[in-house]
Amino acid sequence: MILEDMDRNEWVLCERVKADGLNQIYFRHSELLLRKIDSNTSGPSTCVTLPDYVADQWIAGKIRVAVR
């Protein structure tokens, strides 16, 4: 899945990890593991932790998020 950030950079969503009470992610948050679309690596290069409702909207293409 390709996600576009606020600067119009494109990211490949490698994995979404939701809080489960065992990992160290805030309740009702998700960690999105991302890789730049033009990167020559196979794995994620950065991650963003967002509230679940924001992650859902970004994945649906309704909003864009700043990735720093």
C-alpha cells in the first residue's frame, strides 16, 4: 500500500502494528512501519506512531500526515 505524506512524498506501508497491551505502543494507537517509495532497501526505514483513527484515515486516503 502506498501512502502520501503532507510533503507529497510517497511511502510504502510495510506493516501496521496495533497496541495489544503487550507491546509498548500507546492504547488505541498504531505504529506504521514505512519505507520511502524510491528507496532501494527492502525493509522499513522509518516508523510513525499515530492514534488509530488517524492511521485509519491516512490509509483510506482521506488525510495526509507529516512524516519527519
